[in-house]
Amino acid sequence: MMNSFRWGPDLFLHGTASSNGADLTGITLSEPLKIARQDFAIDPRDRSFNLVTGGVQHGMDFDRWGYKFGTSNSDHLQQMMMLPAVEGRSTRYASVPAFRRSIAADGAAADVYRSSPTEPWRLLRTHLRMTGQVPGVVEGGGRAAGYFTGATATYMYKGDQWDLPKDQAIAVVCDVGSNLVHRKRITEDGLWKIGNRIDQQNEFVRSSDTWFRPVQLGDGPDGSLYIADMYREVIEHPASLPPVIKSQVDLNSGNDRGRIWRVVADKKPVRRTTERLDEMASPDLVKLLSHENFWHRRTAARLLVHRNAVEVASELKSMVADGDMPESRFEALGVLNRLNGGLPEDVARKAIADQHPEIRRRALYVAAEKGLALTESEQNLLVEDESIGVRFLLAYAAKTFIPDGASRVNAILKIAAKSPTDPWVRWAVEGSLGDQASEFLITMQPMVSKLAAAEQTAWFKSIGGQVLGGDDSSAVERLVAFLQNDSKSDGKASGILKAVVNDLGGVKPNGVAAPLAQWARQTVAPELLKMAAAGDSRLASMGDQMTLVGWAAPAESRQLLSQLLSAQFSSRVQQVALVSLIRNDAGAAETVIESMAGMTPATREIALTSLASRVEGQAAIARSIDQGAISADFLLPEIKRMLSESRDEKVRAIITKHAEASKSLPVGELYQSYAKSLDGPTDIDQGIAVFKRVCASCHEPEAGRERVGPDLLTVIEQPREQILLSILDPSREVNPKYARVQVVTLSGEVISGVVTAESDTTLTMVDSQGKTYTIAREDIDELQTSPKSLMPEELNKEITPDQMRHLIAYVTSRRASPAK
């Protein structure tokens, strides 16, 4: 559903299509415009549509400086990063950070303080979901109300009637289900913003009338706030109401009603009349760009663009250069950029040097899209700019702003050094290096050496991936030369080698990376084989070198794998070899299967997991199961799931056949048998042990891993019976946020997890162990979305009834001490 039409800082009309996307059609579209987790913008001059960053549900707005905010049902205040369209940035990344994130300091589904009673139907629906009588996500720990469930209509107050200090930014958000309007004070949080509650234990506007349904917010010429009140008895989507409730309520009750409220500051004057701006002369509209009320400024700006008022260009240039208000300079800059002829270069350079950081930031945004190269003095000033937003944009569009490679590396290095732990700055740097990636990789070492290990790895992975993913084989040669020389001295390049081997997915040994493959075959592989022949235990710490050989030299890799899986080597060496050397190679897969009889249980588990992450490995496991060499009962739930969703029909058939033979009881019977044990004595320590063994990797992963399951704070308030049912039947109701996606790459790697971010060129996923993968879309051979949860099924085979009782006791004990 299209909603929240707002005039953006680019003077396009922006809107959101809700989080479920759309296929837009219209008289100016030759074919449907596909929207997926994005918003759209309409050019008022030619009515063309463009896709822009977005993807919220119902509510979107810009603040006075062009920062974009939005709202989704249970994530009430989010910010979206808008970026200029520039040429020359990389299309492959080690990691792409999310460009939309929740910014509410008190959490996405924060508490609200309604004065209206909770509707009886809402109480009944929660009860039915909690007891498993109807499907549906149980939110708020089983509370029917008291938290954001229907957030709508983000509005950034920009009027003048409230007479607020100019440096005070306020976001206003409705909760249509709780009959209230909420507000937050917005402050800086690095590159992003953060919102803190203003009204403690209270709300800005709230009604005891359950029919009060604030659905949208807006401004007007009087500088006050307007609330669109749908005034309706029931505000739920029919699909979210069980039939037993729908039969008792009138879903159309109130569809002939609705009202608009105006919120004004007490004892402040209200502007009663306003001139017809569309009838004003263009010079008068230019003067209105200095109006205290945002509505006047933005309306005048869009009218000037609609008229293409080139006759007032000189007045606009003067305003950009000498306007008293930074807001007026901001609007004049936007208008000039949209008039025929565009923003003149001298005006852009003047704005880039403006005393206000938001004018500098916006001027850089526009200059990047126009392809403006910066002078040396401009570069020197901007890399030291006080604003991280300015420095970020400089790094993001550095290939445009700083064409000279050496100068670009020098500038980007200074920007990186000022914000070395910011993932968005790292991403901006990564994509702007081009053929200078190898030089940056080497020269950044003094900066990176001062960081924590996780940050060092992230930098090496990002920049190493650019070297291998580029089109300059000489850059790879320089990298190899550095690795060779360093391996003979103090070994400081170990971080770079680790980064390189982590980015080999999708990189072909016979392409640009041929110099690296040659070094692996001619130098690294012989050294490892020599060590293996000597039974050298140091091989346990050489997983990176093994990975390199596995990628570059299949024959040597199989030979090395065969040697290291012999009883001569410790389980540690064998496990490193299994993780590092297995590729999408049928021969290697058979070697592993043949060696399993001599493996310890832990090593065997790693072997099967490694095989299951390759197409050929899945086929080898299935054949072994069918031949009786491996029992399907001993496969981990995650491996069973990957095999059951294999692209190979034979693999799916085999695992289905053997799964039927060992199928658990129906969920209802399982639930009854486990529920009987819930009232027995509990042992919290045993519950912690079960949690660490079965649950922690998804819900509370170790440092350096991403959480892929819901935060336990969202479930600890649920009754024991609901928690039990969620464990035994995880796919009963799947939150779309945790839908499982399986990707098969062109190299045969199989990755199963949830999608955490995506761009036009990459997909970022996190698997069930919390490991993050960023996959270039051009490397994806197949993508499937499963209707089932990422949470494993048949956990009854991992957790006995007594262990379940202890586990649930531990989880619910965290209600009083969530820090445990």
C-alpha cells in the first residue's frame, strides 16, 4: 500500500510501498516497476519513477536536513541512509552494512502508556495464540497491549508554531492500535541519529477512546501538527484475526467516519491566513526560502522547480552564498540543482566550503552526482571535517572527487583513521579504492594494528576482497609479493592472508587472481605436503594456507586431505583440514566419507557439516546413507534440513525416505508428553548447560558472531507452555524476519540462513552459527526461500523431557535478571 508522500531534499515526491513491496504501474511506466524492500520517488517535472532506499511499512518523513526516517508496526522509529548515485564504486563487498536501522533508544517495540482500555478481542486473540489454539506471532512476551504493535506515520516536526529551539529535532510517531501519539528527541549518534523518549511514563497525545486511530501526520502553512484520525472500531488486517473473533466484530464499523486534529502550542500565536503560493511571482517564492516555517520553504522550492524558474537563478546563487539562514541556503541549493542547467560548479564549491556542516554534506551529495572533482585544498579541508557525515560522503564518492589514485589512498586513509571502527565508513572506503586496493591494504597496517582483533579482521577482509574482486592482476601480484616477503620475516601479514582466503568465494583461480593461485600451487602446496609427510603438528594452525591450496590446486588439495585424515594426525589437525580443504569436489567428498570410520564423534560432526555445505558433499552423504554407511539418525538437525532442501532431487528423496523411518511423534503427542514433566524439580545449572549446547549459537552467540534468532527478551515473559510449543514446533508460525533462505553459489557452496541486508549487487546472510556471508549476486546460481523457521525441528531428539524442564526454567528465570 503506497503511503506517506513527502517532498524530499532532492525536490522529488517520495513515498513508501510498505514492507511487502509492489509492482507499480502507471501512465508514465512502460512496464511495472518492481519494488522490494525499497521506496520510490517521483520526478514532478516528467513524472518518472525512481527506486530509493526504504522498505518501512506505514510512515516516512525527512527532517529539515534531508535525513530520512520511517516506521514499521513493531519497530517504531527507524532511519534510512540515502546515498548519491556515483560512478566507479565496486560491486563486490566483503560485508554490506544495513542502510536502514532502528534508532529508538528504548527499543523497537518500546513500551507505550495508553489511557484507553485494552479491547476484549485483543485480549482473546493473545490468549488463543498463547495457548496454541490459533497460529500467530506472540508479541510483547504475551502481553496483549502496552508496547508498539501498530506504529504509523513518522513525522519530523519542522514547523514554527511550537517555537522550538532550532537545534532541537523531534520525531512524532503514532501507535494506531494503542490510540496514542508518541514523540522522541533526536540527537547525533555518529553517522546516524538516536531517538530518546520525551514524555516519561506518559504520551504526547493519548485518548481513552478506543476508536481514536491516528494513522498519519503532517504539517501546514500555520506551522502546527496535523493528525489524521481514521476513527474506526477495529484497525487490524482481517488476516490477523482468527475466524472466531471476526465472527464477533464488525470490521466495517466506522468506515464512514474520520477526522483531522490540529495540535498547537498553548499560548503561541497561530498563523490564520496564508497567501496562495502558486500565484506568487518567482522572485517572491525565492524570498520564501528564508521563511521560518518549513512548509513555506519546501512549498516555494518545489513550485520553483515545477516552473523551472531559471530567471531567478542569480537570486538563488546569492542565497546559497550569503543566505542568513542555513535552511534557506539548503533549499536554494536544492532548487538550483533541479533547474535546467543544474548547479553551477562555482556555486557547488562555495557550498562545499559553507560554515554549516549540513550544507557541506548536502553540497557534497549533489557534487558527487554531478561528477565534480575536488581541488587539492578542498580535499585537505574535507578529510579533516568535523562532521562524520561529510567525511563519509567524501570516502563514498572518492573515485569521483579524487581521480588521482595516490591522492585518493592518502585521503581515504585519513578518513578511515578518524572512524576506524565504523562499518559504514569501512564500506565507503572499500568501494572507492579501485586499482589502489593493494596499496591501501599494505599502507593501512599501522592504523589497523591498533584495533581489536575483530576490527582488524573486518578491515583485512574488506580490502583484501577488493584486490581479488577487481580487474587488475598487477594489484594481485603486488599483494602476493607482500605475502611472500612477509612470510620470510616477522609474519605480520597473517591477518591479510586470512582476509584473502575468506574472500575466495566466486573468485576464479585462472582469472585476475591467477598470480595468487600460482603462488599457492608452486610454493604453499609443496610446503604443506612436506609438513604432512613429516607429521608436523604445526599444520593445526595453518588453516588459511590449506584454504588457499583447496581453492587453487584441487589435485594437491585431495592429496593433502587424504594424508591429514589418517590416524597419524590429531583430531585438531583433521578438523582444520576438513574445514579448509573440502571444496565442491566429488573426489574429496568420497575421501572424507571413506575416512569417517577413524574419526572421533566431534571430528565426524565437522566432516558432515563441511560436506553438507557443498553440492557434491550433499550427494556423497546421501549415497552413504542409502548404502548404510552412515545412519540418518546421527545427522545434526541442521544437516538434515539442508539435505531435505537440496537442489538435487535424489538427495531430497533419500533423506525423506530415511527421515520417515525415524520420524518423531506428532507435535501434539510430543507436546503432551513433554508438558507432563514441566512441574517437576528444576536445576538452573543444567538448564544453562542445555542452552549453551543447543540454543546459544543462534540466540546468544559468542563475540564476533551475529545473533540469528530472536532476542530472548522477546520470549522470556511467555508462559512455559508457549515456550515449550515454540521449541517443539518452531515452524508453527514463522516471523518473516527469520525466514530461512538457501543460496547455492556458482562454485557449489551451499549457504543456509537468514537475509540481514541486501543491495543491488550483494546479499548478506547469517547462518545458524552466527557466521556472516556477503555474496555477490553475480555469484548466485540458485536462491530458495523456505516457509520453515531457521530454528531446527525435532529438537526433542536433542533435548529430553527433563532437560527441557531445566532449559525452560533457566529461560524464564531471566525475567528477574535479564543480564544472566
